[in-house]
Amino acid sequence: MVASVGHSCEKSVDLLSQYMNYKVGGSCPDDWSLAQKLILRGCEPLPRRRCFAKSIPKVGLLPFPLSLWKPISDKIVTWSGLGCKNFACLNSKKIGKDCVGCFDLVNGTEKYRFVKAKSKNDFLVDDVLALGSGGIRIGLDIGGGSGTFAARMAEKNVTVVTPTLNVDAPFNEFIAAR
């Protein structure tokens, strides 16, 4: 019988052996892009490692709710494995079909997402909340991009969990900072 968890790791033995090649008890290697490749191939959860991740000082984080719509500091992100090394660079690129300028919280399109409809098929935050007759307090936003839906719902006192992958951009760190 094949195990359901970790079975896909067997198909990426070469990448997995690179990922698990580190000094036990030392600093973890800077292999963010390698971990993302494994996850994208279905090797999740990643095997636990016995090394220490590099800590990054969280400079410039703002308290909630100010953090929802203020620019995020470039210094809180690990930029290794990415072509861009700051949010200005990311905002000048198209990252996926829905992420054009999605890291620009002040002047970008995120400012009006889920508040103003772009087409008749758009769900707005108030439409989603009306579905639950005012009883929605927690939600799940799969593939939540830069976390704008979760930020809008937080303004309405709803907690939204947003799982993402750092594909071509530091989505996880950006959402966490918001």
C-alpha cells in the first residue's frame, strides 16, 4: 500500500536528496527555490530538517489594522531564488493572470479589489458576507494572491486563512506582514 502523505517525494528523489543535504544542528542552507520545486511536484509536507532557519529582522511592521493597506518593507522578505529583490520590481511585472501590481497597496489595483466590481461575475466582500446572513466569522481563501480578500474580510471582523505558494514572488511573507 502506498502512503498518501509524502508519496510524491519518491518521484523527486534527486531534489529531495539536495534538500536533505545540510549540516545537522547548523544553519539551514538558502534553498527556498528548491523547497518550492518540491512542493509544486506534490512533495508535501516537506521532510523536517534539524537545522536552524536564518531569521530576518522584521523591520517596519505596522500594527493591525494599519498594516492592511500600508506599503510593506522590502527588508522583511527573503529575496533569494527570485529575480526581483524589491516590491517595486515585482509591481512592474505580470506575475500570473491576477497579479499585475498586486504588491502596490497604495496606488495599485488592489486598492479597489473586492469593493468595486470589474465585471458582472465579480463577488464583492459585502456579497460574500450576505451569503452567511451575518454569521461568517472565519474563511479560507485558497490561492489568495497578495492577501487582499483576507484584508478586506479582516476589516469586517472576519478571519481568513490564506494558504499560498511563493511562486515567482514572496506571497507568504507579504500576506503575513499585512
